[in-house]
Amino acid sequence: MEPPTTRPPGGTGRKPRIRRTGANGGNGRPTGQERSTTRQPQEPAQPRRTAVVSRTTTGKTQRHGTGERPVARFWRWIEGDPGKDGRTGYYLILGSTLALTVIGLMMVLSSSSVEAISKNPDASSYDQVIKQGTWAVIGVVLMLVISRFSLPTFKKLAWPAFFIGAFLLLLVLTPLGLTVYGNRNWIQLGPFTAQPSEAAKLALAVWSASVLSKKAKLIDQTGHALIPVLFPGGLLLIGLVMLGRDLGTAIVIGLVLVATLFLGGVRLKLFAVAGVVGAIGAILMVLVSGNRMTRIYAWLGLNCDTDPAACYQSTQGLYALASGGWWGVGLGQSRQKWNYIPEASNDFIFTILGEELGLLGTIVVLLLFAILAVAMYRVAARHQDNFVRIATGGIMAWIIGQAFLNIGMVTGLLPVIGVPLPFISSGGSALMLALMGVGVVLCFARHRPDASSEPGTTPATRTPRKGTR
């Protein structure tokens, strides 16, 4: 028998529809206690306020009023739904990486063909792009292989990877080292050359994540927070790079170190102290190097009249970007690549891209890096494993931070510091290691958000999908 209801005065005579909620979970069936309770007259219905429902990491819902700020709504979109399996992030990372690699091969072919022939008339204009393509194929294969690893595998490889990275940096200081434009940051083995600092970036991200995740309960103590990640680990790698006088690469390694320490939970006041010390150290490195001082003066425009050669590269790069206009002069039709821009296929390849593909082409590249950054952030945000969060953040700081430094350098926002554009610039070892770093993040995206890399731990309870019990 259905419990009696009170009809509002002036009604149409139809029985109003009643929504019942109670201890039985709101299934619409009254319990025995509810049947025996006399219902009170209903108050006039109040206008309901619409709400926006968002999911939290615990699977519960929170209601946000219609007055929610657009910034908060946009940030919730950036974070995504942590309850999902993350396949969208996997394909976003994979797709944007492959797209950037293809664009890079195309621009290396365009920017290096003229310079290769001018340096060696007997050489082929396809020599450099064939080498780059070979490294790209190797890198993609390694990326897909690494993406199939299990989470505990990376922790087992963390310490060996760190020692291998440090050993390769030591080789730069041996007769195997090769000096290019005043920086000794290459090693040469027969016809092959490689940049060991690229391996050090990936090794530092994985190794520091492994150490900090194990010391999570002790991270509030200054000694445990800084040892061994900052000292001697991070400072050792930065010191070896600076012995080769490569300040740009040292800055990128510093970005990886800062990101991993921040995500590891190190107190902010320690960052303030480290920031002051790092700024003083960077100023001293600039003051003791005439080449770096010249670049700073050129960036500020203080010596362009007295020393035009100091401003030549950056000025020609801006000319290339300006001449590209909205739509570009056409693929392969760059005029600045005819030996007007030094390192047109390497550090300043973004200017050739802007000249040939225009503002539209540069925006496409920026959007691809933005998609890669958002997808990597989602991988870190949806996981509850500290190792995954820290390692993903370190790799993200490496790739996206280096892209920001390169684009800021060629557009005049930053001084010329000599860092390549990831996936785009010529350089086989840099491309291969960047693809391997993406492979690590792809591995994290493949695993469940509640999966743990610590053996013997019990994963958190997942919220069942709709329609399952």
C-alpha cells in the first residue's frame, strides 16, 4: 500500500511525483520504518540551483555552483578524470610525440640540404636527414619497448642508469671528448658522435624519483631531502657538464632536479635558499666567461653596433621569423638557410620552421608541445604512486622546459644559450633519448592509477565502473 500524500492547494488533482531517499540507498522503495511514519505536509517547492558535478580522486562527487570560476573549470579539464584508465593520455602522448618527430625530420631535410652541399660539394643533401631518420627509427623502437616495461623494473634500473650517465659524462673529459663551438659536451666513437648529457637527463629523472619515493616519510628532514639527490647526485652531474662549459645543458639538468625535488615534497624554504645560491653561481659563471658575457650583451642589445657579429645569429633568426608572415614562404623555400643563420638545422631550426611554414606552423608546434605537457601532467595527476609522479614530472620538466628555453632563445625572449629543440632539432642522440624518455611516461600511462611500483603493497580500491558490481 502506498503511503498517503498531501496534495498542494490549488493543484490539478493529479498525484505529485515523490522522490524518496533513505537508508536503503535511494532506490525508491520505502522501508518499514518509513511506512509507519506519518508524512508532514510538504512545503512549497524552492527553485533548484543547477550544479556542476566533478569527480575527485576518491571517486566521490563534489558540487560546484554555477558561479565556478573559468580558471577552476579549465584546470579541472586539464587534470582530467582520475577514475579513467588513462588510455586517452597514452594516445595523446604517443600521437603528439610522433607528430613532432615527423615535423622535425621534415625541417631537418629542408634546413640542412643547402648547408651540407656548401660545406662539401661531393656530399648529398640527404645525408643529414638519413642519419636523423635512422636515429628516429631506433628511438621509436626503444620507446615502444620501454613502454612495455613493468613499474618495478624502472626502480631496479635507477641506480645503474645514474652511474652510466655519470660515466658517460666523464668520457667527455677524456680524449674521446669532442669540442664544438667552445663546448666540450660530445664524445666521438669512429664515425658516430653522441651527447652523453642527454642520457644524464633521463637517468637523473628516474633515479631521483626512485630515491625520493623511498624516502617519502623522511622528506621533511633537511638531510634526507637533499642527500643524495641534490648532493652529491645532482650537483655531480651539473658539475661534470659545466667542466665541458655547457651552461645551457646544465640549466636543463637543473630544471629536472628542481622538478623532482618539488614533487618529492621538499620544503619550499629550501628552494628559496637553493635559488639564491644557484643565481649567484650562474652570475659568476657568466662573469668569468667572455663568450657568455658577449651573449648577454647581445641579448640586451648593448654591443650590436660595436660588435655586429655578436648579434648576427639572433638578428638573422628574427629576420627569418618575420619574413615568414602568417602562412610562410613555402616548405623548402627558406632564404635564411642559405648560410645566413649559423646552426640552422640545430639550435635555430625553429626560425626556419617559422619562415617556411609561417605563424600557423609555429602555432601547430606549440600546440603539440602543449598537448604533450597536458597529457604528461594527467599521467602524473591520476597516479597515486610517488615514483610515477616524480619521474613523470622530471621528464616533463626536461622536454617541455628545454622546448621553452629554445623557443625563448630564438625569439629573443632569452639570451642564446645553445639548447636544441626536442624532437625537431638535428641531433640523433638527443632525439633517441627524448623518445626513450617519452617511452617511460607511456609505460606509466599504460598502468592502472592505483598500481604501485613497490612490491608487496596492496593497491587502493578502485571505484567500479557503471554497470558493474
